[in-house]
Amino acid sequence: MIRHIVMWKFRRDLEETPAEIANEMKSRLEALVGKIDGLLRAEVGVNIKETDSSYDAVLTADFPSFEVMEAYKVHPLHVEVSNYCKSRREQRVDVDYEL
């Protein structure tokens, strides 16, 4: 089993606030469960305390294998969400590990 964690810091120069973007990401990513084979769980947390070192949102997703996770990354439904995010993010960090 693979756990995939991603954190984003969103741009501050857009009409949308970072919280609005984070909530949109939450809706879109959590809706992918059941639509993309092998995405066992997706939970997006929206940051509630802003500091210089904090990020705006975090995704925790579980997959049965590394190969399934890699297939998820190129799935058209995920690519659509990823493109939305890329146009609004300032920073992204991630970690993948075995459970």
C-alpha cells in the first residue's frame, strides 16, 4: 500500500483566495474516489492557521501499489484537477511512502 501526500501553497495575486482554491481542490480531488481505479482514499485538509511556513492545503491519498499511483497521476480526471492546481499554486511538496 502506498500513501501519497501533497501540500500546496497557493498564489496570493489571484481573484480567488487561497482558501477558496483549497476548498475547490478538496471538492475536486475527493470526488475522484470511485471514479479512478485504485484510488482507495483521498482526503484534503484545508489549513486553518496561516504562518510563514504553513501551506494552504494537503492531500492524503492511498493506493494499493506504486504502479497504480503512477497510473492515477496521468488519468484524465486527475490531470484536469492537476491543471487547475498548477495554474494557481506557488509551491508544491510531496512524499510517497509504503504503509
